[in-house]
Amino acid sequence: MASLKEVRSRIVSVNSTQQITKAMKMVAAAKLRRAQDGIMQMRPYAQKLSEMLATVSAGAETSGDSPLKAIRPVEKVLIVVITSDRGLCGAFNTNIIKATLALIDQKYAEQARKGNVEIFAIGKKGAESLTRRGMLVNIGYTDLFGRLSFVNVKLAAEEIMKAFTDGRYDAVDLVYNEFKNVATQIIHADRYLPIPTEARPANSKKAEVNYIFEPSEEEILTELIPKSLKIQLYRAVLDSNASEQGARMTAMDKATENAQELLKDLKLVYNRTRQAAITKEILEIVGGAEALKN
Amino acid sequence: MHLEIITPDKKVFAGEANSVTLPGSEGQFQVLNRHAPLVSTLGKGDVVIDTGAARQTYVIDGGVVEVLNNKVLVLAEAIL
């Protein structure tokens, strides 16, 4: 059985670990609230933008021949992987990386064999892990979350779009965690580029308003499409950020609970050892007294 | 007329205005009360709001504007 001193020092160390996990949980909770605020702030813009996109494309003669819609035979693939910059958030990053590898295995096995699959990593953890697995990783945007704002995400989106229109990639996919609630994240692996051409709704009622379009509908449309793509990426990053905080909160809550359990067990061992030591001492005294009597 | 300026990060302005001057991609233009329905792209430049009592200026970095039913909605990518 462990000595009293050993048990005592373990209790102290578990105690301080528990304090850390408890603090981390509370920090994550505060950050989660801020992350959710960010999502709420972004929503009106995203909604209005898609309304406007619908209005303009209803007015436009053609649905706009954007270079971002160009469908080419898929030779080179870029996968945008959004993970977190920090660890200690449960299986958050592991799941994303697993999903990315599964995506490559299933959808892009052939391209991967030729070495034509590249990763665009947003978040340090994904960048590190995928580099270790020997993937080609672009790590230009690994500290996005510290100063999360649309302006920074926009730059990443612009770089991706430029690489696509330049023909460096024929398809771009996006892998990220969608925030459902604190305990649940849904992993998405979506096509980002080229933009899927959806069937245009026939006579949507918005077309009845006689808008003045300046410059032309088509030109506005080619302006609006990149904007909505930027928002799409921004939404993914915000969602991932909120998911990360949620995952960390849950993980730290579990850790605090486990520490509590461990402490309970250790205290039991401590008391039992102490009791045993006292009993032994009494026995020795009684034994000594008995010996003196004779 | 009612004017709103929003960016993805926050709502910058919401309220009544007499007129607003916008940096259209084809040149600067002004929207007054009861303007006809309009959709236009915006370039980088100043948005000048005249609320009657005061004059406010925001510098935006591109965006779009929609005017409908005496409501002006500016979607700016960023406020500089």
C-alpha cells in the first residue's frame, strides 16, 4: 500500500489539475458566448445577401457565367480543413482529420495517388497533424481565431477563389464542424468550388418589383457571387469556432468530473492508510505494555 | 427614409436619414427620400449620411446597396 505521504501529494496534484480544468471550462463558456454572438451578428448580413442574390438572379437574363462556376475534369483538389489552434477540446480535431482522410480515401483516391490533393489548413492543429501524415499543406492561415473577424477570413477566401480561377485546382472542398449545440458538433464535408448551378426558380415574386440595376444584373451577379462565397467560408469558420469552445467546455466538464471521482478514491485510500497506521501503533503500544507486565 | 448599414461583423448604422451618398462602382451617387427601387454594387469610398441634425461618414470597402420601399440597405464588406 502507498505511503501516507505519497497519497497526500497525489491528492494535492489532482486537486490543482481539477482547478485548472474548472477554470478552462469557465473560460470556454465565456468564449462560447462570444462565438455565438458572432454567429448572430453575421446572420442578418448573410440572409440579406442571399435575398439580394435571389432578387438579382431573378432579374438577370442569364444566371451569370462566373469563372467560379467552371466545371472542369477534377485533376487537382484542394481541401479546406478548419480545425482549432489549441488542443484540449476532446475529439474535436481528431474527428475533422478523420473525416478529411475519409473524404480523400473515398472521393479523391485517384488524385491522391498522383499527389494532386492539397490541404488548406485553417487552424494549427489540423495543419500539424496533416503535415505529419505527409500531406501537402498550405499553412498560411493558422492564427485566424485569435483575431477572428470577417476581414481576415475574407483574405483566405480570396486566396482560395484566386487559386481556383487560375486553374491551380479543379475542385475545392470544405471540411468543418457545424455548431449544433454545446455538446454536439456535426461534421460537414461540402463542395465549395465550383459553385453548384441550381435550377433558377421560375417567376419568383421578387421579379415583380422594377429594380434599377446598376451596372447590369449580370455584373452585379458576378460581384455578388464571390461575396456569398466569402460569407460561406466565414460562416464555416464561425461555426467551427463556436463548436471548438463547446467541445472544450464539454471535455473540461468531463475532466473536472473525473478528477472529482479520482479525489474521492484517493481520499478513501488516504483515510484507510491513516487508520491502518494508527491501529498498528496502538497494537505496538498494547503489545509493549503486555510485555512489560510479564 | 430608413437606412441600415451592416457588415458581417456587426450592424454599423440603423436609423432615419434624409439622404445618403454612396460610392457606387460606376461613380458616386446620392439616394434621397422615396428613391425608386435600386440595386447597385459599391466600391471603396465614403458613405455620407445626412440625418438632418448631423452628418456622419463611414468609409467602406466595397459592398452592395438595395433600395426598396423607402428602405436603404447597405451591405458593406468592411468598415475602414
